[in-house]
Amino acid sequence: MTTSTLSEAASKTLLSGYGVPFAKEIVADTTEEVIRAAQEIGYPVVVKLSGDGIAHKTERGLVKLNLRSDGDVAGACNDLITRTTPEDGDVSFLVAEMVQGDRELIIGVVTDPQFGPMVLLGIGGIFAEAINDVAIRQLPITQSVAFSMIDDLMYQSILGQFRGSQAVDRSQLADIIVHMSKVMADHPHIASLDINPLIIRVDGSCVAVDALVEIAAPHGSNKSRNNEAFSPTPAHYEALFNPRGVVVVGASSHPGKFGFVSLHNVLVNNYRGNVFATNLQQERILDTQTVASVVDLPHGEIDLAFFCTPAAINEQLLRDCASIGIKSVFIASAGYRESGDAGAVAESALLDLANSLNLLIAGPNGQGVISTPPSLCLQIVAPFPPTGHISIASQSGNFVSSFLNYSRQSGVGIARAISAGNATQIGIAQYLDYFGTDDATHVGLTYVESVDDGMALSRAMHQFTTKKPLVVLKGGSTAAGSRAAQSHTGAMASDDRIFSGVMKSIGATKVDSVEDAFDIAAAFATQPLPRGNRVAILTTVGGWGVVTADALARNGVLQLTELSDDLMAKLSDLLPPRWSRNNPIDCAGGETRDTVTEIMDIVAGHNSVDAVIFLGIGIQSNQARMMREGKFFPDHGLERIVNYHETQDARYAEQAQAVSKKYDKPVLVATELAVADPANPGPRTAQLSGSYCFPTGARAVASLAELYRYGQYRGVAQ
């Protein structure tokens, strides 16, 4: 992109019209004019060279600071003139007051090739690169978004009272950030702008002392490589996720081949529609009589075809599918763009043909599609998850499998799941469009490795998050990961900092691990959004409460609620005198049969509590398991106590779910037994009651924080 640079004076003139506070300055052409300007402003002053061809003044020594006399100014002017070059063109002097302040910020706008203009706020000064503390958001910027950017900076102490100076005026700073958004909206020809430094004065006010604006052609949305001649209709998506009938094209009698596995998987998971299959030898496979060709199948009874066939024959197969009324095709076949130039040509031809036939094609080079409402498991890998409300779209089929494995282990169910493969025709953005309108989908979960059309993706994600929560696992966040993503998909991953800023702008939850992704999606699927960030930690063992409280403090989003006098009194009536009398609420081992369940109800119902984290479930059943497996069971009274312990843990899990529904507040349960012994009645009952049992208190905290953030985004939480 070709750009030109406005002079510093012209840049400041433009930005000052939008309320950006600049230090007092005067443009001068001669040394005599500079001296008079300095006298008018008052010493000390700064003198710079300014011109349309000058961009990097500091690096070239074109800025003279702290000039305190006419002689200093004259000497500075003479030195500056000697540093000019013919490439600088016409130059002038810029005389400005020497602003006093001990803190510096940077505000700017950069135009990302994928996501368009992004506003940046960072800690400035001589250690800016070393500190590397930056918050980024996608335009447009509102006042609330601007405040969230300020809060995002890690070094908040720099913004607070500092070495005798007042805290930064956050309202003024937020206004300046919003002004940048307005500048870009009014001047789409601006490629970038930079206010550096923005100095914080002793009284906390902000003043800009330098600015740079680059001009380019108007920025617009990026064009997708997907052919815009085709736009999926609801009927196409219904055929893909709720088909009346399916056909496995290229079925095989060999158990090791995809044509066998995909047919097996759709049959054994009790798909509610009709299943057909093609095989050149017309073999009977898994009690299914195959036919030689798609055209031999009944017309109008099949909505979805699944290709396990060589890439070379897929074009003719698409024609055959269209001829019998099939609307959607999932292509598991490899050998396309990921294999090199010849494959890319074949993929382009496949796309053109599918568009001309009005066929939706998913893939190629994908693992398959899951849709639990019709019990559809049409993919080349296991597992098939329980029915639920999380819908998955992933650029990696393996991550679909990972999420499905977590679903089976935890009991938190899935509605739809699909691997995008090469996303030749439709990709993550289009799947999210469908999920956003799908009644079975309550939560979106996606893995994104590379971004082909950033504006389309962010637009689809934003439309989704206005209705439902979205969790995004991003691959290629590091240099090594980005290179791996390029090798895997043939597309370069977007810069992670920009991507993170976009996700925050649109209300999506970005995570960096599979575990966090499923934790948070499961929390969204099983818990109501909190109305505030005040948390009570209830524990049967003190240490767990302490560690979870530490995690909550480190997270910085939630806060431990203060126990009011009336709540303390109610708890003291139920607990022994040695209880913690603080939050975390440690029951101190003084529970009777009903103590924990009663306390859970009291705490969750109190108006000072927005959410509860319950720790310690399963301990009693853990002891019961050892008793049950020991040589003395069931005698010596063991059978009775084992049943009591197991019943208690089951009651705790049921009560957590009950009080959550009763008070419409999150009540999160956490124990390592969720993974160490998932059959334990504690986590097992949590699963059966429709809840999610977190493996640690810290992971429960992280998920609850994201519920609160999204609640703020949707206006539910304060």
C-alpha cells in the first residue's frame, strides 16, 4: 500500500479539530521567527523540523528539547538546518512549549490487512518497547470500549497516583481514544495515525506533543477468495445439519478405510433418517446394500452426500448429486489446495462447479459433521457426543474430536460440530451465521488457525455474540505456531495481538488452550450469566478455598464478596465456632447431614452474592470407595456409612444445580475428582444434573470471569 505522510503541523491541525489536546505551538520559517515564537510561548521550548517528507524526527536528531534562551534557540535552528536532505522537500520550524510530565502514553490507529482499522493504546516513553504493554480494539470505538482499553493495560500503577502526580484523567483519555475512531470514520483515506507521546501532566491531564498521519487509498473490506456468486440458504444448512437422508459416496468393505468408517459411524449412532451408500462393486456393507452410482439412488429423498472418494472423480460426483436433488455435500477427500499448485487448481474448479450447481460443499479435506438433534454422526473419526447446546466449527478436525471427547467425559452436550477443512466455499463465518439462527445452539465454540477474510469473520462473530456467547481458540499465536499453521492450511495466521483486540471488540472470548475453551463453553452452556462480579467461595476444606481465592485475585476480574453481618449470623448458626468467619467460607469439618446444602442456599440467595464456587465435593465418596473396595465391606457398619457418604455428595451436586436455578445465579462446582475419578458420585451427579464439574477451583474462576465479561458485554452484569 502506497502512503504519503502529512507534516507534523498538518497532522496536528487535523487531529486538534477532533478535540485532541496538543501543546501550544507555532510554525515558523526563519530563525528570527522561531525566536519570537519561543518568547511568545515562554521558555523552555521545543524546536523541531517539520515537513511532508519528514517522518522520523527523533531518530534523525531533528528535535531539540528544553531550550531555555534565545541563544539556545538560534543554535538549535542552525543545527537543524544542517541535518536536512533534498528528500525532505520544503521544511519549516515547529516551536512548542516544553511539556512537563513523568508518564507517557501512545495512541494510534493501524490498518490491519485482515481486520481493517484498529485503535491502539500503549504505555510509552523510553521503555515502551521493553514494557510492550498495549491494548487494541477494532473500530468503531465507544466510550465503554475506550474505558475497557484503559483497564486492559497491565501497568495500571503507571496510570494511578505516581511519584506525587495525580492519577490520569481516565475520562479525558477515553475521549481521546473515541476521537480517533471519529477521525477514521470521517477520513477513510487515512492509513494510520500516531500520537506519540501523549504526556500525562502532574495534575493527571493529558497533552499530546507529537502526531503523524499517513494517507493512503480508502480502506475497505477485504475480498474473500470464496466465490460470492453462491450464498447458502437455510435449505442448504438444513440439508447439512438436519438431512432427511444421507449417502456415503465411496463406501468400502475394508474396516480401515474412511468409506467403511463413515458408514459405520452413521449407522451405529442411530441416525433418524435414511442411509444410502455407493460402491462400484455394489457390495453389501454393514447390512446396507450399496449401489454403483449416485444416479441409481431415489430422487428427492437424500439431502446430504458424504464423499470418501479420490479428488479426481469428485466433479462428476457433484453433477450426479445435483441430478437427484441433493443440496449439500461434505467432502472428506484430500488432494486439494493443501497438496500444492495442482491441487489448488482442482479445488478452484470444484468450487466453480458447486456454485453453478447451487450445491453447498463443506470441506474438502475435512473430518465430517455431527448433529445430535437427528443423531447424525457422519465423520471419519469418533466419538459421538451427548446431546446438548454447544455448536463447534473448527479449522482443524482434530480439535473437533478433542471437544467431543471432553463432551463425553463431562456430560456437557453438543448440538452441532463440523470441521471446515479447506473451507473452499464456506468457512467459520458462514457456520456461525447458521449457528446464530439455530435454536439448538446456545453457545458457539470455534478453532481458528488462519484468517482469509478478517472483516467477514469479525462481522459474523459480532452478529453471533449479540445473541449468544462465543468461545474462540486461536492457533498460530506465536511465530512457531504461525509457521505451523501456514504449513497445515496453506494460509498465514493473523497477528495474535490484532486478533485478540478484535475478539474483545466484538464480545468473543479468546482462549489459548483446548481445556480453557471447553471449560468456558461448558460454563456458558450450563450456568446463567452473573449480574455482578461478587463471588462467594464455599469449601469443605480450607486449603482449596485459599488457593481458589488466590486465583480469583490474580484474575483481577472478580472479587470476593464481603460477608455482611446478617449473612455471618446465619452461617454461624449452622457452623461450629471455629469456622473461617470470612470468605472463603470454610465449613471447618463441622457439617451435619444438611449443613452444606442449607449454607449453599443461604449464600446463593443473599443479595451480596452474584456467584458461588463450591469446592470439596466428592471427598466423602472418595473415602466410601476405599471402604467399598476394602476387605471389610459390607460388614462392620461400612455399608451404611458408604451409602451415607455417596448420598451426601450426590445431594451437594443436586443442590448446586437447584439453587442456581432458584436464584438464577451461577453456582460452579470444582474438584480434581472430575478427572481423577469421574465415576465418583459427586462429579457424576453434577454431570447427570446437567452441570459441569471443573477439575480445579482456578479453572472455575477463569470460566466465571468470562461469564461475567460477556454479561457486561450483553448488559446483564454491572
